[in-house]
Amino acid sequence: MTGNRVVVYKGPGEVAVESIDYPKLELPADVVSGLGIKKKAPHAAILKLVTTNICGSDQHMVRGRTTAPVGQSLGHEITGEIVEVGEDVLFVKEGDICSVPFNIACGRCRMCNEGKTGICLNVNPARAGAAYGYVDMGGWVGGQAEYVMVPYADFNLLKFPDRDQALAKILDLTMLSDIFPTGYHGVFTAGVTSGSTVYVAGAGPVGLAAAYSAHLLGASTVIVGDMNADRLAQAASFGCETVDLSSGASLPDMIEQILGEPEVDAACDAVGFEARGHGHGAGEAPATVLNDIMTVSRAGAALGVPGLYVTGDPGGIDENAKIGQIGVRLGLGWAKSHSFTTGQCPVKKYNRQLMNMILSDKAHIAKAVGATTISLDEAPQGYQEFDQGAAKKYVIDPHGMVA
């Protein structure tokens, strides 16, 4: 069988496309030794990548802001065509085009049975939860590649009903592996419903997906805050109000100018631990967004936090930040009886319903997030442009299958 090419982290600010072995129906060594389970994976499938996307979470690693080692393979947003299945795979077959949740889940443990597939107990010996191509997530090979192995295929794969329809809508469907469910999860867990007023912090792809999802859920007004004019323009393109946090103006005041009051019904942090303070040239202040969303959310509100927070950040601004300990005003949230939902989105909770919205032509998430197709060899350039603030969601097309 042919080899495989994959995007690899080479050190802060640098990625490269390298050749590795073609995947086998076997579990990673870390998982096998750490959990004491069999290496052979007859429950797995091998997929030929149709699309695979660059994620803001990948950028944290590439910036050197995690403990990712040089040589870490990258990519957890995977859509592919099955080219091989193990003998225990019953319900998907070669030729099926499927979305792959970025959460790797066994479908057998207590967490999976409770629908909490982001914290599966049987796929990562280091901690609950695993993902493809991510630091401390079990040693699974990344999916910014030509081919990838997916374990527990019957459980993990979401098969698209019709191949031709799937390929025609592939730029929307590729978002099902992560950012569309993640953005939806952020505002759904914040309680967004018909008539809600919503603040979304961050106009990167997840923030845009959250804002778009708030509209799907019936929000009356969705306000997006960022410092990047191009990304704010992207949010405005599908009906969001925007606030420019580089202006230095008070966030409650800017919200009051839009709504007539300085607070919202629901808020979402789509930024995470690399948050910056307000105002032009403001420095990094990792608790800024969490404090912002508590400040501008009404008493009794729910807050969705899909933005990534880590337990190890070599580039943290101080010794506390380096271990994920930041200056959150918990007393403020406590006084206002706020509730928080954090952690990986359990993609399987939402992906089938969101797929139906796409296939029925009621969701156009690719346009909302600025989907832009590149080749696998263009991935390093895509990482650079994304890191510089491009208002785009880069979709890698390894085999030239995107129309």
C-alpha cells in the first residue's frame, strides 16, 4: 500500500508536510501500554481524507503555547472516504463518506454511555478524552494527512446518506467534525433560545460558528466582539452586530449602545487562554474574556466556554498562567448565580442534527466562517496566514476532491 503524508509541528511557528507509514488497523502504542488493551483494532477503519481543516486549537500548539513535542502530527477536523474496514466493523463500508468527530470515543465506557464522548475513559491513559493529532490526547496520528485510522468506527463515524450530495456540500459538511458542533455547543449550553440577546467573544472560526448557531437557535440579537476588523466584517456578513475591542471603549457601554442595556441573556467565550486585554496594542491577559462574559451577562445567565484552556502553557505570562491558573473573578459569577459549561464539545450530541440542517439547505456554515480550500502542500502557508488573523477557515483538500 502507498505511504501517507501528514502535517507535523516542527517548532514554534513552523509546520511541515512529512511522509509517514500508511495507517494500520492498530491502536497507538501509548493507548495499548497505558490502558493494557489489545493493539489489533478490528473495530477500526482507514479513511482517505476528503477534507481536513486547520483549527485554532492547532495554532496554540504551533505557536509553542502547549507542551506539544517537535514531531507532533496535527489535525483533528476530519472528513473522509472509507477505504478499509476491520473485520468487526458492521455498519459502515468501503466507499462511504463520513464525518469524524474530533473526540475519539470507545462507545463502551461510562462516559460514552452518558453521551459525554469528549471525556471517554478508554482512549487516553493520560486523562479522560482524546483527539487526533493533539498534545496529551493519547498519541493518535493527526488527520491533516492523506489517510487516517479511525477506531471504533461504527460508533465514531457519521455516514453521509448520499455520496453526490455530500461532495456537493462538502465545505459545509467538513465543519461537522469540530467547529460547527463546538460553536453550537457553546451557545446551546449558554441557554440561547428564541428572542435571546447573545454576546460571543471572538470572531475566529469557532466564534463565527457560535454566532451563526445562535441565529439558528432563534436569537434576536447576536453581538460579536474582537479586535480584528476583517473577522468582525465576516461576523457582520451574516447579520451579527459587532464591537471592536481594540477601541478601548467599555464593553458594557458598547453593548448598551446596541441593546439599550449593558447586558445580555447569554454569552460565549470562543477565545480561550490566549486572550488579550482591551484597547489597541493590549497585552495578553488570559482571564479577560471569562471576566468579560460574567460582567455583561444578566443575573442567572448560563455561560458557554468552548474556548480552549490548558493545564500546560510554556508561554504563559506568569508562573500561574503556565499551569492554567488565571485571575478569574469567580466571586462575580457566584454573586450573579452564573453557570458555566466548559470542556471539549461532545460532537456526537449534535453532528447528526446539524448534518440534517446542512443537507436540507437550512445551514450554510462554510460561508459564515469563510471556508477557503488549499492543498496539503499549502498547509504551512495556511497556518501562517491564519496566525496573522486571516478571516478564513482553511480547508485542506489532500486528494483534489473538493469541487
